[in-house]
Amino acid sequence: MNHKCVERLWRREGLKVPKQKKDKRRRLFPGDGSSSRLRAEHADHVWSYDFMHDRTDDGRALRILNIIDEYTRECLAIDVGRSVTSENVLGRLAKLFATRGVPEHIRSQ
């Protein structure tokens, strides 16, 4: 029996149906209201990097490093491998710094 059927029965019996819970999403800024999240104002202002994990058909792990420019939403790099180490991340960032310059801020998702 799903939640819709239960709610229909509650309404028929005259009971108060509880409100649906909203999905919890990542906040754009801290919940205490102390400071707002830094917004990118121009290209190469804020870069973000994030890791993704997946598995191949044979069950082996696959790691993906993504680096993006938050203002232009341009993907600066995608590195794929069985493992992504801190040396891999630093090496990729060093190459990007040499070709595009150093951003003002780097954010880890």
C-alpha cells in the first residue's frame, strides 16, 4: 500500500493528512545566516572540482574527476581512472593554472 492510498483513506475518515516532506537539498549558503555563498562574477573567478564514482560491467571501480568554471559552466577537465589520487588532482590543477591562469577561488564539492 503506497502513501497515496493511505492518504485517501485518512481523508475519507476525516483525519488530518500530514504535509509531504520536501526533499532535503544542499544549501547554497550556511544555515546560520552568517555569510552567503560566493558567486562567480566572471570567467576564471571560481572553479569547482568534484569526484564521481561508478562501476564497470565487471564490477571494478571507476573514478572521475571533474573541474568546471562556475561562471561559464565550462568543463575544464575530466580525468577518468581506476583511482584518482591527490597527486592526480594537483597535477591537473597545475596544468590548468599554466594554461588558463590561477582562479581567485577553488571550491571542492
